[in-house]
Amino acid sequence: MAGQTRRKTVVEAHPFKPLRIAYFSEVYWPKASGVALTVQRTTKAMQARGHKTRVYAPWGELPPGSPDIEGVHRSPGLPLVWDASIHWAFPRRREVLADLAEFRPHIVHLVTEWPMGRTGAWAGRRLGVPMIASAHTDYERYSRIYKAQMTVKPGWAMLRRFYSQAAKVLCPSIPYERHLNSRGVVHTGIWARGVDPADFNPRFRTDEFRRTVGAGPDDLIVTHVGRLAPEKDLNVLADAWERLGRKGRRGAKLVIVGSGLVEDDIRARGLPDSHMTGLLLDQALSEAYASGDIFAFPSSTETFGNCLLEAMSSGLAPIVVGEGGVLDYARDGQNALIVPAHDPAAFAEALSKLLTDHKLRARIRQGALDTAAASGWDSVFDGLLADYRSVVEGWKVWQAA
């Protein structure tokens, strides 16, 4: 296995017995990013299947009165200067190594590529435990947005070295897997995402939420949910909304759910007929989704697009751009309208179509609901578990050779 030093494994796993799985992630609860929520959901799913998990993550400020989640080892961490929602970890390596040795994992899952992931790779090598990695973020696209193109070449060299330590690198979508392959990371597989209809469902639609954002019984709501960050292309949505004009909006309301770096910039624009809710979680988020009618998702940097699948499951008719991981499941004219990226005029035209054409909106909505209904988490986690077992068994064979 690339990048591995042959050592005696800490434990051996029978293919049908429970596994002990260690996760190393820069983000975890109480953070609300897609990666943090995916790791939290994954650990719960593995525990429900009878496996043991342990998460290694940096400290974050816990909600008042809330204890930490059981089974987490925390490392010191500081919020990033440019984004306080992300904590940069400063792991105490020897302490992490001792804790991991006591946990005796069958496999280490390197969720992120930064200090926690690097510490997980170091500890995994020291203990002779097989490793799997997952890729979540399109750093190359981010570099262009944050004007850091000079980091692309050395960044890929670093990522290739990091990923070489894992037996397999799991990608959330086929488009991003192809991108990794084109950059020299070829030992890849797919770890897609799912949606739980118990959490995101049209039944959460409420008149109370609609009144809160200023929508009447017959008004349509255009909803956006996500981190309000530069890479999410919120300027495209804002420009498109303004292009529609009062007549084009026809009494519709724009509701933006989330928080982040560009939140103040969006507020400062004073978009007409709009409402910003800030960060919403749990049932409040479910109600915000389901109380809308159209989902506006202008981001061109998604490696999957969890928010889009949640919106589909909530009964919204989506508008997305034709780039990134959303193309794994978004189909133009069937379950979404797909427009070119970075094109406010095209986005405004799609908004106008869905605002004025009831039959088109109903057809797209039903297609979206059908897509979500076929995208449950069970098969996703079954596939991930199969990858874990394959790596563990392959490691045992490699050691015995």
C-alpha cells in the first residue's frame, strides 16, 4: 500500500464482526458545516450497526449547558482569523497516539487533510493501522476565488503525499473523483451522500415561518440555504434577484438561511423583498426549507451539494449551476433547472420561469422529491462499511505477503 511502512497491526478484524473506527476531522459538532454534519451522521450510523467509533477533533465552543458528545477526543484549537466558524487544531500528538492505541482501531478514517488528519496519519503509521481518506473540498476552485492561485501546484503536491498514506480516497461525486484522478490521485472510490426524509420533508411547511419572513398565503418563497461564503457565489443570486425587478418578482420573497463571511455584505445590499434568518439548525432548518417553493443554489464549487438534496427532499423546485458534484443527480428539466455558472442573467431567467409557470414548478418539484426518495442514507453507509472492511482485509493480506 502506497506510503505505508510494514508494521504489526494493533488488532485484526473478522469480516463479520464489529469494527472499531477512528475518525480524524478538523470540523465536528458543534460546527454546522457539511463535513461536520456528515461525520456526526456517519458515527451515529456506524454505532447503530454495532460498530464502535471515536472522533478526534479540535475544541469548539459548545452550546450553553450542552455536554460534549461521548466518544470524542478533543485537541486544542483556535478559530481562523478570516473565518471563526473553523478551528485550526494544534494536536498533542503523543496524547492522541496514546488514546488511539487504547481505542485499538481496526481502521483510521482521515476526514480532513490538515493538522487533525495529518496527526491521524502519523498515529496510524505508528500503530500499523490501515487508513482510508475522504476528499470533501475543491481547493483548486477555492484558490481562484480567494486569489491564491500560486498555491495550486504545491497544494496538489501536498495532497498527493497525504492521500498516498491511505489505501483508498473516497470522493463524494463522480465529477470530483475525475478531478482527483486528473491530478494524480487515482486510488479513489465514491462515498456519496444521502438524505433522511424524517429530517427534510414537506410536512415541515408552516404558515408561521412564512409570516415571519413576510410571505402571504399566495406568495412564493425563493430559498437559499448554506454557508454565506465567497465560494458559494451568493453575488450571482443577489444580482439575479435585483434583475427581476418588482414586476418580475411578482410578490415573491427571497429567504437566505445561513451565516458566514459575506453575510454582512449581503445585508448591506438591502435586497428588496428579502429576509435573512441567520444560522438555523434542527427543526427550525427543516421548517425553513419546507416553507419555501423554489431553491436557489448558485454555487459552482460543490463536490456534492448536501443542501440541494435536502431542498429536494423538502419539496422545493431547485435552480442550480451546471458545474461540480450536483451534476451527479441534478437533471435539467426533470428535477431542477440547470443554468451556466456565474451568469446572473441566466439565473434570473430561470427564476422567472419557475415563478410564473405553475406546471413547470410542480413538475420539477415532483422530480426533486422522487430523486430524494431514492437517495436514502442506508445504502450510502452500507457502501462505506464495505470499503472499511475491504481495506482492513486487504491490509491483512498485504502484511501476510
